[in-house]
Amino acid sequence: MRIVESVLDLIGDTPMIRLQKITRPPDIADIFVKAEYMNPSGSVKDRIAVKMIREAEREGKLKPGYTIIEASTGNTGTALSFVGSYLGYRVAIYMPEGMTPERVRLMESYGAEVHQLKLDASSEDASVAGAEVEIGTRLRCLELERTQPQTWWARQFSNPANTRAQVRTGKEILRQMDGRVDTFVASIGVGGTLYGVAKALREELPGVKIIGLEPASARFPISEGHTRIPGFGDEVTGGIIEEMMESGIVDEVVKVTNEEAVAMSDRLVKEEGLFCGVSSGANVFHALKVAEELGEGKRVATVLPDSRDRYLSEKKYTT
């Protein structure tokens, strides 16, 4: 086992696991899952937190004594709380109300201040599209950035470092799968993971199919042509999703219900022993559909974005 100089050195290089029980019968494609919940703070967002912070430091946008702020439904907030606090920054996270209390406690455990803002509207479905419910919290971050000196807003939804961090994830997948991937499936969220991995895969595998997933309850579904929230400018909605969809790199966007995501996440824990969250369930739910269509001898890859420890009080497909 290697010795590292910093906990930040443990970010990335997560294992790739071939599912065994969920993929029965054997005449369907193999499904490989990248266990991103094994990053130090429990999610794929550790990758973007360290990348965004380090690039901001190099560019002189983030300096000692500054406060890192971000709008988040949970995982990015936790990752920034972890990395930012470790590097000596004050961190303040702005969350929409309704996220599980475990997320708040995780961020506070790392030393962050967590501010919960009321939602303007709620969905009857339990699933949450972060791009929609984060609008109020992004507006708050924009206000703070404009009025408070020594504040750096990470802007995960539009920060190019987000995508660059996930290109590394895609390169890891290629290496771990010996360059053999037929289809990659992942929830869209703010777009960084899907876009970054897709870029890495397409560079080596021009024919690989890229499928994005979104909550079935989205008010402005990407699958129906929405890439921004109407009524708001680029400073709070335009960004990675818009660029990704305009690039044509995503072949298809599919809706997954909260019930489908939760049921599969339960199966992953019980049948495969993978202690992953509900978005992981959404990813594998559709990956299984693709595997059945492709048939034996093909390979489907996806990611398990976060740990189940943030869904203990309530199971909700949150992107």
C-alpha cells in the first residue's frame, strides 16, 4: 500500500468494478462502474474541488484570507468544504432547502458554514434537478461576489476546471478498461462529469455512445431541448450544460424516475455490496437497459457518483 504526503493525493484513481449479480442473465453486455464514492469526502466532486481551487490560486483569483463560496445541493459543497478547509480557507455553502440533513452535517464537520435558502417552487416528485433548484442560491453567491471583497465563487456550473478535472476521470476509465468501451452512461447534474468523461472517451473511441440522464421530474428537461433556465442570464444558468449540448457530444438524454433510481441503488448495496447513493442507482438503472440492448460481448461504463451516507434519512435522486 502506498504512502501519500496529503489526503488530497488520494483523490482520483478510483477502482473500476464489473457488476456480477445485477447483470444476470449472462447474455447481456458487461457493466463496469467507477466507484467515485471512494474519494476522500465520498463523491466524484472531490476531483473538481481540488482542480477549481488550484487553478484559481494559480490565476490569482483565490488568495490566502479569501472565503470560498458555492451554491450546491450537497456533493460539491461537501468537496469544497473538505478541500477548502484543508487548504486553510473559510468556506460558505449555500444550499436550497429540502436536501438531506446528512449533507449539512458533512459540510459542517469539515468546518464550512452552511446557509439554506427557501425554494421558490417544489416538485411533486422526490427527485431534484440541481440546475433548477440552485438558482436562488446562485443568485445569492453572485450578490456576495459583487459586494464582498476577498470572496471567490467556485461556479461549478460554468467553471471550465470542472470539465478538465473529469477528463482525467475519462482517461482513467479508458486505461482501466483497456480502451474497450461501447457506451458511457451518466447523470448530467451540472454537466462536468458527463462532458469531461465524454471528451476523453471520444478522443480515443470516436464511435462510443454517450448517454446523459436527468430526473424525470425536471421542469426544464434537457431531453426536450432546455439547456438554461428561462428568465436568468449566463451568470447563473449558462455554462457547461449549454456548451456540452451544443457540441453534439451527447447522443441521447434519457429521463429516470426517483423510484427507478432508488430501487436500483438499494439493489447495488444489497446485491453488489456497493455503498453508493441514489444517483448511482439512476446510472446503473439505465446502464442495465443499454446492456440488455447491446447484448453479450459489449461493454457499458458508468460512475457511482457518491456515497449512500448522504441518503440515510431520505432517498432522493439528486443531480
